[in-house]
Amino acid sequence: MALLFGYVLDVTNNEEGESDVVGWLIVSAVASVIAAVLLMRFVPASEADPGGDNKPARRALILGVLSLITVAVFWTGLPFALGVPALALAATGRARASQEGHGGQATTAAILAALAIVVSIVFCVAG
């Protein structure tokens, strides 16, 4: 949806009034591939990792920080592509926190990812 607002509906105040459909398609494809790889490979692999150091919480924190950093380029869809897997891993990290610790990392990751997603939505709507 962010990419739709940014490229097809032309909220970028393009002087010619033309939307950049090719740019939208390329950026959408890249963001979709990143999201798919993270959600279909990285998240399940992290959740299945039997290590006792709560790797999902740590990996969620890394993705949460990256999603917040990518808010600067919100029109690429990266805050969403990185934030949603961070939220999924943070939930797993919180569930494992009672046995493996690092619940604070999982909570922080969820807050950062949610903040990145909400701020990106606001930027998309505000134009």
C-alpha cells in the first residue's frame, strides 16, 4: 500500500504529473522478495533453533533496528518487509523468555518494529 501511494497515486508531487509505474514495480518486487525470504526462511529457521540463548529475540532486535532505520526510505516498503518478521520473531522471543531470558530484547524489538511500521504508514498517508 505504501508503494501504491508513493508511485501510482503520485503523492511525490511529480511535476509532470506522471506516476512511475516501472519504479513502483521494481521496488515492490524487491521489497516482496525480501519479505518473502525473511518470513518463509529466516523466521521459521530462527524459531526452530534449539539454542538456549533466545536467538529469535536477538534476531528480532536486529530486524527491528533495521526497520526503524529504513523509515528514512519508507517508500521502498523496507520498514514493512523488515518490521513484520521482527514482530513475528519478537513474539517467539517473548514466549521463550521465561526459559532462555532476553525478554527485554524481544520487547524492544517489537516496539521498534511497530514504531517503524506506524511511522511509515503515517508518512505514506501524509505524503
